[in-house]
Amino acid sequence: MQSSQSPSVLLPHFRTSLQSFPSSPSTFLVLHTLPPSTPSSSPSPRIRTVHVLDSSFNPPTRAHLRIALSALTSSNNASKPQRLLLLLATQNADKVPKPAAFEQRLAMMTILAQDILDQYHFNANSHGCAVEGVDEELLAVDIGVTTHPYFHDKAISIDDTDYYTEQSTGEKPQQVHLLGFDSLTRLLDTKYYPPTHTLDPLFALFDKHRIRVTRRIEDGDKYGTVEDQDRVREALANGQRESEGGKKEWAERIEMVEGEGEAVSSTKAREGVINGDWALVERLVGKGVREYIQEERLYVGVNGG
């Protein structure tokens, strides 16, 4: 018998929510929260930071898992109650939504969320920082959607909903957006900000919030060396982007961190499905997501972003 919280059982809920979402006044909506016992209303007032992992999740991979866990278990966040938002944009600045339907991606995101919770609690117990009776309060993971394709609009939309607002004080938590290096280059590319094509719209992001960038560690020289990647941040710090609207102080709100483990991408995972290499797929996405892809026959004979 399937659990009431299993990804397959949640599919109708996700499908119905996605159908009504475009006609609603909201541009950001939380559709599901793990663990299930977490109240659906605003999170605990102890939460001061919401980590936002925004991706196409097509499919979710171990890279997403590592990025989330690295941020949640960093020295600045250890032993504190945590909130993580896995965010799917129903519009993307570069990609047409194919081949997996959005509701299927949301279902796979719930598997990723459970993997994150399991590993987070395992790490907490291993390091002796879990407190008896409050394990479920250490971390909650939200599955959310937004109509906005750009990071600064997403940050505004999350703030405007008041979902994460502390009820007693009206205080809003700081958002920490978790990016790969390739997303940082797009964030700072003026072509995405017409009609002026400057970085001025990013005031809405950097004025209140921060970003944490995981360096890419793939083969070849597509992303360059660690030093090459760090120069993107240094260009801001040195004032080299001021003519485009970039501010020196923004560099202080960008944290660059080392990538770990095997180079993983959703594209490689989809190619593994097409080639029938399920051992490779599981290595890239984990057992739960691999099983779901097989059960739902996702990505068979197609590829896309």
C-alpha cells in the first residue's frame, strides 16, 4: 500500500495545483512540506534563514543533494533549526519545459527532499548535535513553485507572500540562494535584464539576501579553474562591473564554495536513461529518483532541458 505522502500519490495534488496556479494572484506557492508533520503555516520563529535551491530538477541529482547539505551543515548553520526551499520555476529564462512534466519533477523533488532530510539527520546524529525529542524540528523542506524566471523576482515574490514571515514581529528571514557557478554567470549577465541591460534589477536580491555559489568541477575547461571562477566575484569587488550597475558591496554577499564529488548533471542522467544505463543513472540521481524514473518511464527516447 502506498503512503499518502508518496510521490505517486501526490501527483494529482501537484497537477491540480499547477493548473490553478497561473490564474491565481500569487507568483510563489509552497505545495508540500517535509516532514509531513511540519505545520503548513509559517515556519518556526526561530528560523532566521531560508536556503533556496532553485533548479529545473529535470531530474533532481546528487549534485542538488550535495549543494543543499553543504549549505545546511556549514559552520554558520550547524545545530540550528533549518528551512530549505526547493523551488521550481514554471517559466525559465533559457529552457522550454521538456521532457518531464512539471508535476513529475515536483514528485521527484519530494524524493530529493526526503533524501536530504535522511542524510541531514544521519549527519546530525553522527556528530552528536541532534537533541532528543526535537529531531523533526532540525530541518523542514518545502517544495515550491514560482512563475518568475529571474532570481531577483523570485526573491521579491518569496518575501511578498509572507509565508516565511515571523508572525509576532513581522520580520522576514534572509534568503540564501544556492547556485552553481553557471547560474552565477547568468545572474550577472546583463542580457537578461532588458530594456536597460544593466545589473540594476539585482538590487532587490543583494540588498537583503545572499547567494552561495558552488564551483563547477567538470572535466575540460568550460568553466575554467577555481581561480577563473573566483574572478567573477572579484570583478564585482574590484569595481569592474560598476559601469553595468554592479556594486562592489555585492561581492560581500557572494560566498564561493568548493564543489565536491563526481561531476553530475541532469543532462548526463537523461542520457543514461536513454542508453539504458541504470547503474549510471542511480549513481547520478540516487536510488529513489532512479526507481521513480523507471516506474514512470520518464525520459525514454527523448532529451531536453
